[in-house]
Amino acid sequence: MADQNKLHIRLHVYDEEIEVVINREDEEFYRLAAKLITERYNAYAQAYKGRKGEHTISLMTLVDIALLYQKEHAHNDTAPYDNVLARLTAEIEEALGDKK
């Protein structure tokens, strides 16, 4: 019996069709990822046409997308806020405990 949550799709990434089996709820993300890769690769391919090989353009595309990911990841890092909240909570609890 096939897993009902799995979906077999074909993604068009730059100049290739890639077949993947994914979780059904992730389909939109896969399609958006394929579109982003294609757009970024096309931009680099156009900018460096005749000066860089496909492998280098692929690596430049990967670095570009990884940079976007790292910036977003750093932007969404809540650890510093969690630490401040924990410290403030401890101070409040300590202050309230002294007044009892």
C-alpha cells in the first residue's frame, strides 16, 4: 500500500526535469524552491555567460541561496530573546519571593 502522504512530482530546475517523492504538504515549498533555483541560476548564467562554466555558476547559485537561508535563520534566531526573558523571569520571581 502506497503512503497516502507521499506525492510523486516532476520539478523543472533550470534546464532539467527532476522526479522526486515528497510529503504532500511540502509540494508548494518544493515548487517554490525549484523556481528560486532556476531564477538565481539564470541570473548568474546571464551575468557570467562565456566567462564561467556551468559548475561554477551552480556553486555561485548554491552560495547565493545558502546566504539567503543563513540571513533568514539568523533573523529568526530567538535564543537571545529567550535568554533575556529567562533572566528577567528569574529576577521577577526572586523579587516576588523576597516580598513573601
